[in-house]
Amino acid sequence: MKKQDFIKAVATAAGLSQDAAGKALNAMVDIVTAELKAGSEVNITGFGAFKVSKRAARNWVNPRTGAKISIPAMKTPVFRAGKTLKENVR
């Protein structure tokens, strides 16, 4: 399902216009992004949690050339599915 298909489905299910559903989705994405940038965790009960994970610096070897590359430490977003979502998918 692509973003536009998702917006149509939300609009139909909630009885909203596609424009309103699109604005709501974009606002949600913006808020989650801002919270993750600030280092906070976003929990949506029954759905899951978005958080920031810290990855340590590591060394890597290119298998083709054998060249060693140092990969710096970084932060990465992580989604952990909630219990209700897991049960409904099973």
C-alpha cells in the first residue's frame, strides 16, 4: 500500500476528505520525526513504539576490494510493534 492509497483508506474509514486525511497523516509524521530528533520516544498504545537507537562505530571490509572502512557511530529510528498489533497480524 502506497501513501496515497493509505490516505484514501483512512479518509473512507474515518469519514473525512482525502485532503484532511492527508494533512493528518503528514502532521503525525512531522510530530513523530520532531520527537525522535529531540531524543524522545513515541508510544501509541496498541500499535507500537518509535524510538531512537544508537549504533556504535564499527569497522567494515569491502568484500570486493578488501579495503577497510570505518563506519562512524550514528543514531537510527526503530519501530517496535505493540502486543495488539502483533496479535492481530498473527
